[in-house]
Amino acid sequence: PGPKIPASLHGFIQQAVQKAIQDAIAGFDIASLLGGAAAPKARLKKAASNLARAGGSQARASPTRQVTLGKGTGKAQPTNQPKAEDQWTTVQRRKPDKPEAQWKLRATDWDAKVYMYHEVAEALQSLPGGGSFKAVVLCESQDQLDTIAGLLKHSGTQHAVRLVVVAAKASEGERCPGEVGSQRAFRHVHFSKIFTAGLQVPGPAVTGAALKPVAETPTMILYVRFHKQFMLKAKWEDALRAPQAAFHLWVATHGLRVRDSFAWSKERQNQEVSSVFGLARVDVADAQAIVALSGQGLFVDPSKRSGFPDYTTEWIDKLPKEQPLDYLARAGALGAQFGLVCGTRSLGRRTAENGAEGQTLWCRWAPPARTVQRQAIHTSGSWSLVRPADPFAKSETTAQPKTDKPEEPQGTTSPADVEMAPAGQAQAQAQVGDKQRAPDDSAPPAKRRQAEQRAIPPGLVLHEIPKEGNCLFEAFAKGLAATTGKEQLHHLLVRAELIQHFVKNRSVYEAQWDKELPNGSQGESFELYIEEMAKPKVWGGLLEIRALARMHNVRITVVPRALSEQVFTVKPGQKQRHVVLLFSGSHFDTLLPVEGKDFPQQIRDVVTEPPKIPMRGGGASSRHTVWTDGSEGGGPSARTVPRQSVGRKRKLEPVLACSGSKGSARRSSGTRQPPSRVTKWTVAPPIPPEGVHDGASRHADEDAAAQARAEDHLEAMVQECATGPKRKTGLLPLTR
């Protein structure tokens, strides 16, 4: 017998057992069990219905009934099967009526005027003289920010600008309020500022208390190094495991302060880490105190260009069989104003450099016994390509007696039938006694010969550009706007974008550079050329044309006015975007096709490469160089050369230009010019070196004799040029 069940639980257990039995036999057909098996189809059908009601992953879906449309049982004609397009309706996403508006900054959120990227150049140019430019500029990329920075740098105006650049990813930058259309919207942006010293940079228009500006503290970089051989084992393990933490702990232990430390690396020697080094940024005021502790746990070295005071290093030799820690203690006991320094083999102590200590002696070893003969040019000119100064500005010039300009031929007399009067004859004929003869009013004015120039090709219309020094960039901007259908860019913005293109692709354009600055003089570096080209009103040339064609993927055709120069094209592979410029020797204009038509076929067929001669234009001539035509200058110069001798690698030879000169002289295409003053070329006496032995006297005598012969020959040639025979002339021959 088991344990007795209380009466209260007995009834409950009995009810639970009965319910369990009923649930167990609920799925069976009692009639089929008692009266026989039911039909298999009925049993399967009932089981399927039970599974369907139960649901779940084990339930099978009931088969879909196949219905044939259009089949009736009557005698009527069957209906047609509906088409697929009648049963389904194609739905497409609705296109917006207008493109989504661009996100912009709101003027009410800032305390200065807000500009878009393409509006800055025009705003700078319209700024009144002496004013400062304060603005908030929205840029779409880092390239636009760099372009604005270059534009402001060479604008010549004081400025304070806050630049807002839209971030490439939504997770970068800071949130900035703005608007899309008329709705407020936020975007992630990066903030930058460019300002002139003394001007406050624009900021958000907040109504709270004004923030106090934080004074900028100058900082410098120090080199920090942990050396294994000069550290205890425990200290070295800590530095090897966490060098940054070990360095900051060392700083705190000595009561110092650093801004930050970074770029920690390990140095291996013989497959073993021998040192750990990094960089630390500290205040300039604290740098000397930190360096003075070098050698006390670690070594600190100042950078060469950090402005650290000059010092000298005294190296301390290591004793035989001396341990590294003992060596370090002995070197530290000697004292060092700027701490210890760890070299390759030994330690050294740094002390402040004293200018009185140490003296550098230079010795001239084996001086030459004979110097090279030098030639001095007695003139005020120079060997650069810049136009020489006034020849009478210095006393070194030796000029012939001044002659008056011959009298102009009158009437219909041919210029070839008039003979040049000798020097002083024209003045004697023009004066009677002490009075000068009045000019003849009946005489017709002197006629000026006109030079031939290339006509504008048919089908093109000339659009003149102001002669302000920016004509190349403004002419290109006008042509680019016409071929692309976009708004015309400001010429200052075109120049600024070109400068950024030069900086990023320096290696490409430095190889094409002809080592010549925009003013015609020889340049030392391509950086200097870029710096000069960034200034407004500086003329542009062939290098800038190549860069503009590459930047904007446009074909540029240049039509020179001079018949001696060929029409050429840059980037001829581009067939869709085309800009045509007219070059008049020192100025660029824009040529556009007739409205509603394309460029003429003769312009589109040009594939000639650019010439190999200098080409630069920007406006009216303001400076004459050796490449200037005789008609543009003030007469022939002793530095001019014929056009056919112009070349990039050809040495310029001096040419004496006077009324009797031969060879390279040719007629000018401009007006008649007075004869130029003769420049005398002489040979300077040799300068003997100090302490030359007596054996060199013979060479000095030979040089003196050669000098005398050269002077006599040059004097005779100059005299012949000044007093040559009479010749028939209408226009004086000029050198070019």
C-alpha cells in the first residue's frame, strides 16, 4: 500500500486523468474503431483538413483549382480569353516636377554675407578700394576650397572668410543648418577659415555672450627616444609596452607639460628592439626646460628648423669595460645646459653656442696662374630679357654726336629718291639766323605704312576683351561659356583654378616650362613662376593655354594676326567643346561662330601644333623685350636679334644697330624711327691674381696687346657706322 492521498486531492487528480484520456482519443474516429474501417479517401480528406486547421510549417497548401475561362455549357459562343495587359497595370515611380533644390546656407544664421563658390571672384573685384572682404563661402569640395584660398592670397585685399565644405560622408564633420528650397535642412560640413591678421573671422549669428578668443601659443616638435641600454629593465619593459604612457608619466614626474605625443615606433637592431622613438609637441616656452632633462630616463632632441637656440655638442668618450648606466651617470655629472645627446657610439653634452668661440678658416688651394680674359659691356643694359634701361642713365655709355632726324619727304616724292642728309645739315637748313623756320601748312601730313595682318576667318564674330592684363583668362571664359552653355566664369576664378592645377600637376608642367618668368626674365624655379602667375593682370601664354585645355577638356584654337605665324590647336582630339582665340601679338580676344551656327570647317580642321617660340599676351604693351618688334619699341637696340634667330636654346649675339649696319638689319613694319645711339663694346683689362709669380708677366703683355687691337678694331667699326657714305632711304633699316 502506498501513501494515503488526501480527499481534497483525490478528486482533482481524477478529473485531470479523465481530461487527458479525452484529449488523447479526440483524434480517433470511434465509429470506425467500433464499426469497421472507413473509406481511405474520407480518412485522408479528414486528416488533411485537420492539418490545414492546425497550420504551422507541416501543413500542406491546398491545390489551386484550375479554372478554364470562356467555356460554357450552353450553346452560346465562348468568350475570348483576356489579354495579359488587360489584367495587369504597369506602375512607374512618379518623377518630380522639378529637380531637388541645392542645399544652401541661410543668411540669417551668419553674421556676414553668404556667397556661393562662383560668386567670390566678382565680389572681390567689385570691392571698393581700401575695403576688407568678410564673407561666409559655401564650397562643394576640397578643390574649391584650395581655389578660393589661392584667389584670396593674391587678391591684394584684407580678408576674413569662413569656408564651409560639404562632407563627403554623412558621418564626418559637424552638423550645419541650411535650407533646401524653403525648408530647413541640416548637412554635415567641415569648417575652415582664412583671414588677414587683425580681422575677426565671421561666425554664427548667436545672441549669447561673446566668446573670448583663445590666444594662439607657438609650439614646436621635439624628438623623444627611449634607449634600452641606458634604462633599467623594468622601465624599458614599460616603455616598450606603452611608450606614450611612459613618456607622459616621465613628463608628469618632472612637473613639465606637453601638448601631445604621436608617431611612436620601434627600432630594431640585430632582430631585437633597441630603441623606441616618437614625436612630442610642446610650447616654445617649455622646450628648453624639457630638452635640459635629456638623458634622465630618455633622450630629447630639438628639430633643426624649430627655432631652438644654437648649441654645440661636446662628445664624451666611453671608458674601457664601462657599463652603459655608469657611462650615462658619468656624462650627466659633467653638466649640460641642453641635456645629453645619444650618438651612434658615444654620448655628448649640449651647451649654448658662443659666437666668440671657434673660427672658420678658408684656404685657397692652388690658385690659377692666369685668369680668363673678361669682357665688360659699357652700357646700361643687362643680359636678361627685360628691356634695357635708358642708355644715358649711366656714365659708362660712349655715344656719338647727336644727329637730328632727316626731314620728311613732301609731295608725291618717292621715299627711295630722298637722300639722307649728313649730321647737322637738317638743323642748319631749318634755322634762319636765330629764328626757326615755320612749318609749311600746305604740305600734306606724312603717311604711315600699314602692316599686313591676317583677316578674321569667315563665319566667326570678334568679341573684344578689355586690355587689362587678364585678357587670356577672360577670353577663354567667354568662349567656354559659349561652347558649354553654362554661366561665364570670372577671369579671377579661372586664374585661381589654373594655379591650383599647376600646383597639383607640377611635374607635368615643369617639364614643359621654358624657364622664363612672365616678365621675360630667367626664372630660378617653377614655384616662382606659379607665384608670379597667381597675381592678377599677369600675362598668360602657351603654357597656360595647354593647362586650360586639359583642365576643362576643351579644344583651343589660336588664330594669330601676324601672317608669319600659323594657326594652331591645343588638344585637337576634342571634337565637341571648342574655344577659338584671336592673338594680336600681345592681346587675346574671343572668336565665336555666327549665332545659330557651328565653327567653320576650316577652323575645325586645324591640327597644327603650337609653335616653339614664346607667346604671351594680356593687354597693351607695357614692357618691351628682345622679342619686341621694332615698330613697338622706341627704335632699334643693341640687344635686338633677327626673327629667324629666335630660339629657346640659341645664344643671343650682340648686334650693333646704326644707319650703316649690315647683315641682320631689315625694314620694320611700323613707322619710321630715328637712328639709334651706338653702343660701344670694349674689352676690360685682365685682373691679375694676388701673389702671381713673375712667369705670368709675359701672358699679361700678350693680353694687353690683344686688348689694344680689339679696341682699335671696334673704334674703327663704330666710326664707320656713324659717318658712313650717303645712301637712298625712306625708312631706316631696323634690327629685329
